[in-house]
Amino acid sequence: MVHREWWQEKLESAWNERSIVWLSGVRRAGKTLLCQSLPDIDYFDCELPRIRRVLDDPEDFLDQHRGRRLILDEIHRLPNPSQLLKIAADHYRDTKVIATGSSTLGASRKFRDTLAGRKAELWLTPMTGEDLSAFKKPDLRHRMQYGGLPPFFLAPSIPEPAFQEWMDAYWAKDIQTLFRLERRHSFERFAELLFAQSGGLFEATRFTRACEVSRQTIMNYLAVLDSTYLVHVIRPFSTHRTTEIIAAPKIYAFDTGFACYYRGWTSLRQEDLGLLWEHLVLNELQAHLQTRKIGYWRDKHGHEIDFVLARRGKPPVAIECKWSADDVDLTNLKAFSGRYPNADLRVIAHDVERSYQRRTEAYTVTYSGLKTLIASLCG
């Protein structure tokens, strides 16, 4: 078993904060193995009918396991999962519980109580830089094409049939359990189109004909995909509303492997690396900051910044992602600096090992690698 120590420490830290931890992430991101790698735990797979019967009486179950460290895997398979967690949080505080699921807590009506103030949350994203070290395979191009789900990443060749099998399981075990949507073909077609256009601007009406549903249905599908982490909705950052784009979000696939598969990329060209690097930077930001509140910026003259972090009481951080620092055009960062003179301007490039700065009279741009960016934001 590979020990993903960085994530293990995150879980233990969350347990120190609250007795109940909600561990979320897409199917096959590694939630089960991560939990099973923790010491001194009792593991319960809620997909098994006999386990669900054991959990029918939450108080009796918790009485039998008082003071233990419990894993309730795939807890959304229970009829009323939030009831058990609420009882544990309120009346069994000496019992530690990690509950796992494939969506944000409260994504569906099945979770009648979101346990506000009673839980800590951890989102297991696709594999990070720390995971590449844990798996002893620090090949970024391989990570880009195969993706960040461990079984896919470790496959000896691109596991093409596994992508559709994964989507089949997602529909059957997540969507039907949590949302019970109809029109599977339309929903999956929409997801496939988003994966194929990952990183682009979103306009709902562009998908209505191809998916044979209304605009409102498209928006409902997007909300479901977002709450189950299959796509990330990156909204515009704006305070100068008359000169900036304020409505159209950008949509990113949750994983580079799925983006490559649905684009039909069986091998990576040099021109593909920039977009996939952008996805990796987003994944690292989400994993380390544990937030989806990441924006992008675009003005009405076409200047665009890949990602913007708005920080309370601090200037925004503007991040341009480039596979190579030699490819940087500072026009967009200059335009952003003109609107936000105090902004922290960053270029994050794969080939920058030591940070450096380029200064003009109007602005300063910091060039660094991804690890340096993360360290500066988390320090």
C-alpha cells in the first residue's frame, strides 16, 4: 500500500479539529485506501447491505464503538446519512468518524443536515505533487495524460475502456443515489462536451441542441457536475464592472486524464502542454488551499488572466500559467496591474527552478515554479 503521508497528515489534523470529518472527492480518487492506511481504525463499507443493516440503529452502533476511530465509507448509501453523523457529533464526541462521499455535503436532499459547525471537511483532489513523490513516479507528462486518479495513473498503458467504465459507475452509484436524474444520454453528453472543451468559457445555450434539453436543464446538470467535483466552475473576478467580464464562467474538467481522453489525445504535442499545465496548477491550488473560490479575470478588450485569488484585506494574486517561461507575454498582467496596481503578479512555469522578478516602473512580476507558489500562499 502506498502511504500518501501528506493527505494522512491532513486527515489527522482535521480529526484534531472536529470529531467528525467529511472526506469528499470523486470516485477512485483514493478515499478508501487513504482511510484504510490510517492506524487504529474500524472500517465500514456502506455499499454493503449487511453494513447498512448494522447502521440501521445509529445509537446502538455508536454505543458499541464508543471511543474508537471509525471510517464510514460511501456513507451516502445510507437512507439518512446525516442523522448518524449528527448523533455522533452531539452525543459521542470521544468517537472519531471519517465519512466519505463523492460530493459536497448537502449536494442533495438526502443530506437533510449539513452539520454546520459540527464537522471538519477535507477534499481529496486528484493526485498532487506530493502524491507523485509518494508513488515514486514524478513524470508530469505522464500525470497529465493518464490523469490523477491513482488506478489510471499507475496503469501500464492509457486505460481507455476504464474512462467509460468510470462514467458508468458515476451515473449508477453517485447520480442515481443522490439526484435520480433522468435522460442519462443527455447528461453524459453534456459532461463529455465539457471535458472536451475544458478550460473554455461557458455559455449554456451552446449545449442545448447537442444534449437535446432546455437551457434550464443544462444549468441543473452543471450544478450537479459541480457539486460532485466533475467540473470546476471558475467565475470572473471583478470590481470594475464596466470594463470587465462579470458573468461568463470558465469550466475545467476535474482531471487532465479525462480532458485528454475526451479530446482524443492519445499522445501529447508541445502545444497541448500549456493547457494541461493550467489544469495542474488549478488542482494544486485547490488541494493545498482546500477552496474552490478561485476566479479568472478578463476585460472587454480581451486581456485575460488564468487564475485570480481574492484575499480579504490583501491585494489579489494574479496567476498566469505557462509551460515554459520563455513563452510569457506580459500584456495581460500589465493590463491587470493597470486595474489593480497593488496586485501580486505571478508567472508559474514548469521550467522555473529558482524564483526571480522582472520589474518595470509600473509593476513587478514574480516568476516561480508551482511548489514555490504553493509555499508562498500556504506559509
